[in-house]
Amino acid sequence: MDEKAVLERVFGQSSSESESEDDEDRFDWEEIREVKGLWISRNFLSPYKQSTLFSEVQSENWFTQPSNNQAMRFGDLPSWAIQLSHSVRDSVLAASDDDRLLPLPLDLLLRQPLFDQMIVNQYQPGEGICAHVDLLRFEDGIAIVSLESSCVMHFSSVDNELVSVPVLLNPGSLVVMSGEARYRWKHEINRKPGFQTWEGRELDQMRRTSVTLRKLCE
């Protein structure tokens, strides 16, 4: 039995196949070959679903003050975050149609729940994140959904920090990290003037919202 059949036996048919209203979500995946275990789906969320997800985040009233730019949840996630987790699994499952490596390993997709920890960040222009590897208190397999503003995330090797791989995160994109990408590469976003360029063009830095999903270690 192939990987897709195993997943469908456990979780049922993916929503991308069973729900016609999701035809706009194509779930295309791109492997970042320089960083093993790093994949991106640039059209993970349609513009409508981006707007819906952003409205759900705003309705939580986490960012009512300028000083409040991060919210964390552990265990029971909001219903919209649980649905987002299901969409991540559906998207990865849909990639198996192409007889390629799955963007996330099968053993991670089979765990229940797929994610039980969430961080939502709202970055103002110029705000980013320093180079880091996520804490070992979290299991393998991390998903990041980007909203509002594009940015460039740089990945640098833990073994050789001179090696840097830039990845464009557009609104509606989904990045997943597992294996080496999760444990052997740092990731950072420097949104200061002069650092956010892509294909020779400076990106417009507006507010950016990100939703990161992870699984706590037992």
C-alpha cells in the first residue's frame, strides 16, 4: 500500500479531492533542494481564504496594543487553527499524487494531533526574527503560514553559517520544515532597509502576520 493509500485509510479522502468548493486551492509544492526537508507551497491559501484566516486572527483581539505582537497557544487550539492544521495535512497528502517525496514524512502526518502548539506573530515594517533553530521541546515538523506582506526568509547552515539560502514567503504561502531543515538549519527574517530584496528588487515592507504550527514533545 502506497503512502497516499495509508493516509486516506486513516484520515479519509483529502478535502482537495472531495470538496468542489476547494478547486481554487491547487496545493502546488516546491522543494528547496539546497535545504533538505524544506518545502514551500506558494498558493496554499487563496486570497479569499487568506482574508478569512486574517479575520479569524483579528477576532481574537490579541494585538490591540502596538506592544502586543505575539500570541501563543498550547494544547487546545482555536477551531480555525485546527482547521488550518487539517488543511496542512490535506495539502501534503495532495502532493503524493506526483509520486514525489512527501513535504512532510509519513510518520509525522499520522500523529494525532498533527499540531498542538501555535504562535501568531504580527510584524510591523522593519520587524523580523533573529537566526535560530526552534527549541527541542518541539517535535519534528513545523509549518508556517504567511499573511499580508511578502518577505525573504534566510536559512543558514548550523555547520557552516557562510552558507545561506533565501526563500521568498509570499502572502498565502505555507512553509514546512522537517529533518535537516528543522534541526540543522537556522532561519531568520531581517526586514531592515536593504535586507529584503528578491531578484534584484527591494520588497515593500508592510505589516506581516504569520501563523506557526508545531507539536510539543511528549
